Amino acid sequence: MKNEIRILKSADVKAMLPPRKAVSNKGTYGKAAILAGSMQYSGAAVLAAQGALCGGAGYVALCVPKKLKTALIGRLPEAILLDLCPGGAWKFRPKKLKTILQYNAIAAGMGMGNTKNTAKIIAFLLKNYEGKLLIDADGINALARFYSAYGAAELFKVKKCAALITPHPLEFARLTGIDNAAFSENDGERAIEEAKKYAAANGVTVLLKGVSGAKTLIAGGNNGKNGEKNENVAFNATGNSGQAKGGSGDTLAGLLAAIAASGADLFSAACAGAYLAGKAAEIAAKQTSEYALTATKIAEHIGKAILDL
């Protein structure tokens, strides 16, 4: 079965990236909102925004709790800074969340905290947002913790938006209620099948990290919203062990959101972003080694990865 799944090549990714036009402006390439970070995980917000700034969106808004906004002023001059709740931890404030519903793509969950407030925010976006929504890290964990595997699946089924989830195997186990140990069976065969089934049953695109060796699996959903493609499946094999560090997933999430905001459907954005982040890691590691590679260095080399397509 794995032999039937294509492995992404540079030509595939080049075709998936939205084209750049000689006559264009910021509005041409869409708006991406990044909901990330907390006082404990402030770096997640910075890293996700850095990834987004490399993905081609015309506008990138970094949305954080108010205390974190104050701490981040001047850190990312290219990004818009918005506070969506008071204090230093995320709180569910629907009036504030409504101010970002017009964005073309939203990425949420990175460093937000595995809390009931995070779960409520993700649920609100699934029910009210009509663009392209990426759910990562604490967004996935909080859904599983406070809504259960069944409740999360029901939310996906009634969503208004196109949705992409980006779990590693343990996060996917929490979301599905399947024992994580089962995902390693037959070199990840069970994980691949479950990801494809989850994508089809719930109308979401699944980017499952670290299955079948070092590969990432991307399985497209079948709800067709916002150009989301039906039943596409691909492996990404770029990358290295230097990505197995905190922050790499945050950078990837921001990159995916920006690619989607600029016009790509979520399956294409997931494929292109995974490939480019992995290729950027390979390029950067030639200078830093895989030992010393950081998420910041990966973001700095995304441009070179695009040029190499």
C-alpha cells in the first residue's frame, strides 16, 4: 500500500505554490492570522509568525494574549500584532475572535496551552469561520482532552471551514482514541490507514508527522470546501533529525497558513509546506549540523528552498 503513495518531488511542489504576479499588491496574496503563544510558550508565537512571513501571504497577523503582545512589540516588524484576550494566557473571547474571521487562513494552537479556553477557541473557529483553518499542537490536544475523540470528530463534521490538522503520532492517538503503540505497527501501516480514514470520514486534511520512517503523510479530506481536494494522498521525505526539536512544528504551521492564505488549497499547502520546511532544514544543516539546527535557522532558509525548486 505504501508503495502506491507518491513521494513529493520538487516539480510537484513548484506547481502547488500560488504564482507570483508582476502586477500585484498585498491584497493579492491574502491575509494569514496566527493564533499562538502564551507567557510560558512565547517562542511558539514568534516561530509560527516567522514561518508565516516566509510563505507568501500579503498580510500576517500574530494574535496573542495582551501581555504577550507587549513583550513582542518590535520583535517581528513585518507582522501585525493583535491581542485577542486580556492577560498572559488565552481566554475565550468570541467578540475578539470575530475580528479575524475575514482572514483567508488561520493557524491556531501553537503554544496556546492545553486548556478548556483553547478548546473553546478551536470549536468557535470550526463553527463560525469560513476560510482555511489549520489546527496544530495544543489546538489538537485541547480538542481531544475537552471534547473527546468523538466530540472532536463531530465538530469537524459540522464545520464551516476547510480544515487541516498537523499532529505527530501521539497527538493523533489522542484525537482518534487509538493506542499510540498501534501506529508503529508494520512500519507505520496502521497510522497511514487511520490518517486516510480520518481525513475521509471527517472532511479534513491530515498532515501526520513521522510515519513510515522519517516521512510525513498528507491525506486530503473530501468535503471540497475552499478548493480542498478529494482523497489525495502523498508522502514528504525531505528533512532531517535536526527538525526533531521544539519549535520546528510552530514554524511549519505558520508556513502552511501563509501558503494557504495566498491561494493554495489545504492539501497543496500541506504538501508544499512540509516539503519546503524539510528542504530548508537540509540546506541549513549544511552550515549548522543537524545537532545545532534550530527552528529559526529553518525559517531563514525557506527562501533558498523555494529558489531551488
